[in-house]
Amino acid sequence: MRIYNRYILALVICASLINVVLAFWGQTDLEVYFTVNIIGYLIITLLYVYLNPKAKRALNTISFVLFGCFMVIVTFKVMEIITGR
């Protein structure tokens, strides 16, 4: 099995497990699903350091965008806590 196939398989298994566990716990907040899936994606992407440099650059770009989205969600949650809503 090639490294790309293992990478995709790892992402699919991780996302599936995360979503099943969150659904089992009764989580209804979409932000939690999004945030935990982003964290899982970033961890698995960091573990696969032996990818093609061109593919790694593309994945790093995606990671930066997703990390930016993650930071936006965190900022909104902090503002929610500060304002007391």
C-alpha cells in the first residue's frame, strides 16, 4: 500500500471515529465537530512527513486555511465567554 493510500485511509478512519464518538456522546454543536475534525486532520497530516514535497506543500496550504478557521471559532468562543452570552 502506497503512503498516499495509507494517509487517506488514516484520515477516513480518524474522521469516522471522531464523528461516531461525538454522536454517541450526544454532541449537537456543529462547531465541536468541525474543531475536533480539524485537530484530527492536522495531527494525521503532521504524522505523514514522508510525502512528496509538492503534495506536502499543498497539504500545508490546506492546513493553514483550516487552522485559520479553527482560530476564528476559538476567537468567537472567547468573545462569547467574555461578553457573557
